[in-house]
Amino acid sequence: MKINQAFFRTIWPVVEGGAVEIIDQTQLPHRLHIVRIENVEAMVHAIKHMQVRGAPLIGAAAAYGMALGIADGALDGDVERTGEVLLQSRPTAVNLRWAVQRMQRVLLALPEEERAVAAWREAAVICDEDVALNQAIGQHGLSMLRALASARGRGSAAQPLQILTHCNAGWLATVDWGTALAPIYAAHEAGLAVHVWVDETRPRNQGAALTAWELAQHGVPHTIISDNAGGHLMQHGKVDCVIVGADRVTASGDVCNKIGTYLKALAAHDNAVPFYAAVPSPTIDWSMQDGRREIPIEERDADEVHYMQGVTADGAVQRLRITPPGSAAANPAFDVTPARLVTGIITERGIASPAALHALFHTSD
Ligand SMILES: CSC[C@@H](O)[C@@H](O)C(=O)COP(=O)(O)O
């Protein structure tokens, strides 16, 4: 997608080899800062500290992390250890495990001397596939949005289709295009007028900082709202549908996504607003059925609740404490929306109800 009209992906190998570059998402929307990553430790740091984030991008970063980690030795033990190190970085997005296991499968099947080159090649394939999956999600989601717009008499500049999203599941959360935002970009390009309600998404404000920034870069009309405003807007008929991304979806269609998603799904259900999760297949964990019991939920540093980052009038990025010094804070980073609250899951193969998700992937090749 574009930054100041120039095409970017979120991650790319440097031309001279041996390193990758990323957009440092901890600096957005205030500063476009590119960081060069030269070893697996730096990649683990980037994932943990959310310089790269979003489930599909975490997977792509892990794939390049594998290439970096075996650059100086590619024995079976090196391939296994590098994977273990990367798997410790963040627990909830299943794309991390998916990418590490795929890289290990490909590499361990090759003679040791071929592995280093193959790792860079496979990581690039994973990135290209991610872009293609998200583009397909965009097209399937666009069909759904067109149908919704015609049912509601919306989609014109005067009466845009109103979509609410939570966190950032745009191109910044993937290699390109995004998941939840892919149908929105497709609609915008196709001339179907949309307006996006952007949940700020405390505590790290991925909505206010990242989703708003990338929508603005592409000229998509949007309004940032506080996390607590969505239910009110739905009660007043101001939301036609909700589309979110996911960090892990179970075989039964439970959707694990950024903390607060569940509350939006409850409000959507209460107001008969369709609730969709946009999910590429590497985000589906076919080994799990019960998301609430089985999905590991990341508990992040309490300081993310205590402090907020912003920019001062003179342009300096600053971190400010907003809580009293003696108060404790808890910071669960994700929650699980049960399948019963999910209208549909938008995948690269089409849109399925949670109950039909398994059949979508396992009966039609
Ligand atoms: C296409 S990204 C889907 C999810 O990863 C996204 O909605 C999300 O929850 C991101 O969480 P983050 O903690 O910013 O990595």
C-alpha cells in the first residue's frame, strides 16, 4: 500500500542480502522510521516490542527470523533452536507457529548447505502468499459489502456504508493489504462509498495510531472513536457492520482478537449488526475447538496501561503516565469472541459461517 503516494510493504529483504527492513510501528503515526534487522535476536525484539505486529506480519517476520537465525550455521539443531527462540516472542497469534513450522519443514528436508539460501526464498514466498490471501479476502469482503449496501440503500457519497473496526487489521498488520481493511480498500477502489468508525483500541491505541493513519494515507473517510462509543453508535443505527481481524480462529469459529473485540461483538449481536472476522487460513488453528479455554492469551506489561504515548506541540514524541503511582494495572492483550456472536468469517476461499468454516477448507480443493 502507499505512504505519501510511494508503495511500501511492511517488511522486505535488503538488496545486498543478510538483513531485512521493517517499518517501526512503535513510531507511527508520528514518524516513519525504517529499522534494519540483522539477526534473529533483533527480530525477536522487534516482535516482542511490537515494532512489527499483527498476526500475519508476525508470521512473516518469524519466517525472515528463521533465515537470519541460520545464516551462520544450518545444522538440524540450529533450525530447531532458532524456531524455539522465535516461538517465545509472542504467544497468541498462531501465524507465528505456522510460519516457524513451515520454515522448519522446508529447511529440514534439504541438505545443510542449501538451507540458508532456501530460507530467504521461502520467507519471500510466505510474504507473497500473504499479499495474495489478503487480496482475495478483499474481493470476497467486497461482495458482502456490496450486498449489504444495496440492502440498506447505502454506498453513495451522501450515504456511505458505515463499518466499525477494532485495533489495526490493515496493511500494517500484514505484509500488504490487511485483512479486515482489505474489503474496505477494495470497496474504496471500486467506488462503493464507505466510512470507517475506528476504535482507538486502548491500551496501545493501534486503532487511533495505525488504522487511522493508514486509512488517511489512502483517502478512506474515517472517524476515530473512544473504545466505549461503539455500542452507542450501534443502538442509533450508525453502524452497518463490524469487521475485525484475528490472531487465532478455532476450528469451531471462535475468534481471538485484540482485547475489547468481544464487547463489540456483544453490542453488535444485541443490535442485529452483522459481525465479521477477516482471516487468512494461516490464522486458523484447526487443532483447537474451544477458544476461551484453549487459546493462550498474552498478558503484556502493565506500563502499557499506565502510560500513553503522544506528540507534543513542538513535535517531540513523549510518554506520559496517566494513572496514580500506587494503582496496579492488568493488561490482557486479547479476548475470545464465541462463534455464536460471529456472522461470518471472511477468508481467501470465501465467506463462511463459523459452523461452515471447516467444510470451506476441507471439502472443496
Ligand atoms: C490482520 S491482523 C489481526 C490481528 O492480529 C489484529 O486485529 C490484532 O489484534 C493485532 O494485535 P497486536 O497486539 O497489535 O499485534
